Amino acid sequence: MQLTIEEVVQAVEGIYTGAPEVVISGVEFDSRKIVAGNLFVPLAGARDGHEFIQQAIENGAVATFWSRPVDETLEISVIQVADPLVAMQQLARYYLEKVGAEVVAITGSNGKTTTKDMTEAVLAQKFATYKTQGNYNNNIGLPYTILHMPETTEKLILEMGMDHAGEIEELSLLARPAVAAITMIGEAHIENLGSREGIAKAKMEIVTGLSENGLLVIPSTEPLLTPLVADLPQTIKTFGLHEADVTATIVSEEKTQTIFKIGEQVMTIPVPGSYNVTNALIAYQIGCWFNLSIEQIQTGLANFQLTQNRTQWVKAGNGADILSDVYNANPTAMGLVLDTVRNLETTGNRIAVLADMLELGPDSKMMHASMAEHVDASFAKLFLYGEEMTALKARLSEEQPEMWVELFAKDQKEQLIQSLIQTIQPTDMVVIKGSNGMGLAEVVKELENMK
């Protein structure tokens, strides 16, 4: 990035105090990440970002947004703004227009990160691409991603997350995508949105900034979206394993890859699960929209790199296989992962470690209990962790009393870890799934380091 101070000031409509020849080489809101030439954005958080201005200056910041009264003793160029976050968003919009990259926006209750990774890998076969890093998918992370893309970027793949209504609309209006996709409508954040209908409407906010000549890709299996897309001017394409604009037939599913066909074209993805095939269908359609060849799409899908903790295979210290899917969870996603694991070949036992799924609202206990439909005798042992999982334990005690189930309260994480270490054998296959707030990444790490 190379922006003159004049460009920055005009983009954010700020008041500038400082040298006119300043050039900005990057933007950071974490003063620890500042390097020479950066603009510092002091965001409000647990502590006010303005308090870290000296560290930013010491690390090389040449300018800062500033919403406090100006301190004349500051040895840095100052751009006065009403709100540093809004200013960062305005600057991101300006930089996006300057670079001219076309945006692909992806949202959904589950699978959006994997779909983003697949889509970027496909489009990278023909274009200079950049994508959301990690989970930077909110009103801070999305403009930050834009401001970090190289000036040579042609296609920018942005993940859009949400907790409440109105959030994706804000992101869509900022990014103005040329293509948008909704992976699925699940139950994530139903506590805040009231119903799956509310979730569907919130996800559909992604079309607010979508180009009228653009493409919207949606699942064919979601009737809640049908009335919401009926009058849209954009091109609408559906995906699914049956009765969609693009469908797939699964040829084989293994621990480290799934092979499927789109028509007569054979595709391979380096991850298990039919749900990942549907994610790949989104990337396939987006590749076709941008006129990639079948060979380019095949290469991209076969070699995409998955973001950490999204359906990631790791090894326990004793050699057991662990499917770590601990970044987030909702009933649909947990059920799909369990269905996948119980059909994978293994020489040892299948073991499931399931933790609470958060923000499910008043029906949470019922939704947790419904996971009983996805565990059967193919799982030798089931470890449950958290208060909400008591509902699943109770249902399994009634319906499958012979199943080996152990329940741990949230303050018993250490006991859970020790029980797993004592139980897991080198030939076992373990799936670990739960909401990020349950801290299962720590459990995975302890198992990786077990003797």
C-alpha cells in the first residue's frame, strides 16, 4: 500500500495536522503490529486505543486517526475524525475503489471459511487474489482485510460474519461485491435473531451492496431463501447434491479427501464430508462465473489450504487421528461432522468429544438432545462437555442406554483432558466439535502433546 496523506484525509473527511509529504504504507489498529510508515487507528475496546499512541510512535507510525482533543505534544501527524473505526471503514472503501479489485462475498451459518478458502484457491488459478485472514470477518476485520490486500489484487474474497441483524448489510455496503454466496442457513446466533427465518433474512443482507449485474449463489435445499430472492435483479444460481443448478455425485469419501463428479468432470477436495462437497460447488460456480476452465477449477479445489481448526486433521501425541473442528458449532454443522466420521474407515475406535453449542436460545436443550440422531454404535465412546450437553446425555440414557457416555461440567476441562488421555489409543479416530467459547482448542493442543 502507498497512500498519500492527502488521499487519506480526503477519504475520511478528516482535519489534518502534520507534514504534507507523509506517505502511508499500511494501517494497523494494534500498536504492537505497527511498522515504519504505518497509520495507527486507535479503536475503542477494553482499553481506549488512544492510550497506546506512544507505542505506535515508537514502532514507526507516521500518522494517526484521532478523536480526542488534539495533544499538541504528539510527535506524529494527526488526522482528526469523529470515530476512528468509521474512518478506517471509509479509508477501506476508498482503497478498494483505488485498487479496483472485484469482491466475492461469502456468508452462511456454517462453512463460510472453508468456502472462502476454496473460492480463493480456484480464482488464484487465473487472477491475483487475496482473502480474509483468519476470522477477520466483522466491521473491524473486513475493512482491515481490505486495507491489507496488495495493490495488484484482482479478486478479493471476503468472509462476512454476523451476530445480529444489520451487520452483514453494513459489510455488504462497504465491500460492494460483484458475487455473493450463502453457504447454508443453520441455527447459529438464533438466540439473537429469534428464528431460522430471522437468520435467513440476516444472511440475505449480503445482497444490499451486491452489483445489479452480479451473481448470488444459494443452497437449493433452503426454502426460506426462495421468497427472498424472487424479485432480485441479480443472476441467482443454486447448488446442492440434488435438484440444483449445479449438483454433485460423491464417488468416494476418505479421511483426507473426497472425490465427486459434476456431470462427467471428476473433482477432488483434500477434506472429508458431503458438506464440503456443497462448499466446493459454490467455488465451482464462482469459478465458472469468472470464466475459469474446468482444469483450473479442478486444480484449485484439489490444492486449497484450509484455515486452521476448520475440519482439520491433527495427530495426538500417541498417533491417534483427531478431526479438530473447534472454531464454531451449531446443530446442523455438528450433525454433519458426526455423520461424516461415523462413515470413515478406521482400525481403532471412533470417539466423539462434543461441547456446548452457544447462542441457541430457548430451544438450546432440545437442539443439543437432537444430536442423539447422529451418534450410534459406530462410536465406541462419547465425551460430553458443558451444561447444555446434559440434555444429550439424558436422551442417550433413554434411547441408547448401552452407549458409553461421560459428561463433564464446564469447570472440569482438566478432568476431561485427563480422561481423554487415559482413553485414546494410537489407532483411534477422535472427532472434537463445539463452540469456540468452550475452549476446545486447548483440549486439542493437550492431546497433540500427550505422551
